Amino acid sequence: MSALLDRDHDALVDIVLEELVAHVPVYDRLPRELIDGDVRRVVDHALRLFPTSLAGGPSTEELASLTESAALRADEGVPMEMVLAAYHRGARVALDHCFGQARPDELDDARTVAITLVDFIERLTTAVAAGFARHGRTVLAEQADARQRLLGALLAGEGYREAAGPAELALPEELLVVRLVVGPHPDEADPDVDREVAARRKLRRLRGEIDRHYAAPVLWQPSVDGGLLLVPSADDGRLRKALRSARRIAGAPVWAAVAVASPAEVAATAPLCDEVMDVVRSTGRPEGVYALADVALDFQLRQASPAQPVLAALLGPLDDHPDLLRTLEVHQRAGMSRRRAAVELAVHPNTVDNRLRRVAELTGLDPTDPSAVPIIWAALMARAVVR
């Protein structure tokens, strides 16, 4: 059988090529130059390798060229199923030829050829799959790199139109700039679980779920606690829906600072979102989506001015009393409700009263007097910046 395949090798190559063009979709639309060039070389090589299977099979090195060819077909847009179909069609031609030429006393040899051919096709399939997988990894890596360059250009405020082409991304007129902070997942507190692994899985699930809500790519600049996102849509409601779903999938609380921006405004808007998030987190606000309008007063109180250190100094007497300062902050956020503050602090309401009286004695500012609330809150905001 091996001698038969060697003798009729050139004729078999021609027959296989005719079969591919006639019966395997895509191959009939490939340039004739490609058919007579690389495709012929691959068919020739595969048919020469098959007889070696009868003597133990081709080596990994001998199959490497088939992997390379598969990667080229992938780059040219030929589907993997069509490449695999081509190899199976070639195997069928070889097998038909062997059985058609076999004498009655060679049927056992022909049966051996058939069994060996199945094993050979398995190895060819593995080689083809490896080629397509390698091409896919390369394409994904190149695409990810191009999108990171686009993100960098947008954040720098220059060169982003040129970077959009290689990233295969059409920039919308407006997009959402989002600063995300993701709280801990319960697994991160489990001593029997690797904390870093749990944190990475949490962020991966969150990212996957957000990406799922958008047809166009979301640009990500990840960080250990969340990251910066450029969402290709100015639809705030859609983002909120995506974040609710992502929060559920990730199993962790999510805070988001959001602003609408044109591509030219991204560079200035990203730092603004960072500042909004700083206000959100430093004032102990609950998880959710926040725009500048939601924290405008606190944001303004944190801006640098000659009055800022003066305001911060009003609470200086509490520096050595962290329990009093914490009680004051919680009481203010709770809308001056001693009971709500007591629940958050896990103390008796009377303890809250006692601490607030002590705050008044030390600072001269009575937290229970509504007229003192604005100056106390301004002092807390200034202190957060100055400290």
C-alpha cells in the first residue's frame, strides 16, 4: 500500500486539489495562485506524510508545517471547519485509491491503511486546531494591544483618531467615562481561599458581565480595586442595568463615578471621575452610580481655598479621639439620627449622645444643633483633603 501511494503520489495530489475546488466551500473562491502554490504544497506534504504513519507516524516537527499552513488560512479568513473538511476530503481520495487498486490478497493491508488513516487524520486535526488557536491568540493579543493604545491616546487627549483604526473601533460622538471601585468578595475574607485568586475572579466576572451588555468594545484600564472604563454609549440607564447585573455576578459591592464626554473631552473627564469617586468613598456613601451632580456640594467643599485648612482645624481637638471623630462622621451621614448612627456604630443610642456632647465640649460645635451642621460638614470635607 505504501508503495502504491508513492507511485501514484503526483496524480493523487492533482485529484485532491480538484476535489477541494469542486466540493469544499471556500476553496472554489480562493485565488488560483494560492491553490497551485501553498495549498498544493500542503496537500503534497500531507500525502507524503501519510505513508510514514504505517511505519510509526510523522514526527511533531513534520506536522509543524501543517500547523503553520493552518495559521495562514486562518489569517486569510478561511474557516477552520473548511480546512478540516479539506483534509478529510484528501484522506477520502487516498483511501478510495488504495481500495480501488488493492488486489483480493491485499485487503488486510488495505484495512490496516484505513485504520492508520483514522489515526493520521486525528493528528492532522490536532495540528490544524493548534494553528487556528495560535492565530486566534495572536489576533486577540494584537487587538488588545491596539485598544490599549487607543485608550492611552484618549486619556492623553491626542492621536486617538489615528489609534481608532488599528483598534477596529468607531468612536461614538459621546461615551461614558466610568471610574469603578469594587468591594471585597466574601471569599477574599476566607482564610482557606487564596485572596488574590478570589479578587481576580471577581473582577473577571464583573468585566465579562459589563462587556456582555455592549455590542461595541468597552475600553478598560484595570486596577486592583476596579478600574477606568470608557463605555461606547452615553446611555446612563443602560450602564446602570449593566452594573446591577455585574454586581450580582461578581458577588461584591460596586461604586461607579460617571460622566458623559466626547472623545476630545475624555482626557479632562477621567480625572474628574477620580475626584467624584474620592468624594463618594471618603464620605461613606453606599454602593451605586454617582455623577458630579450627586456629590456637587461635597465636591466643592473639597476644593482648595485659603479657608480649607481653617475649616479642617476646627476639628483638630478630635485628633486624639478617633472614636469621637468616627461618631461625628456617622451621625452627620445619618441625617443627625442618633438611632441610625448607633446601629452603624454598634453602640447604644445613649453612647452616641455622650460622645456628641464630648465633641461639643472639645470643638465648640454642637452636632445636635441644626445651625452647626453646615460648618461641621464643611470641616469634615476639608479635613478629608488636608489630612
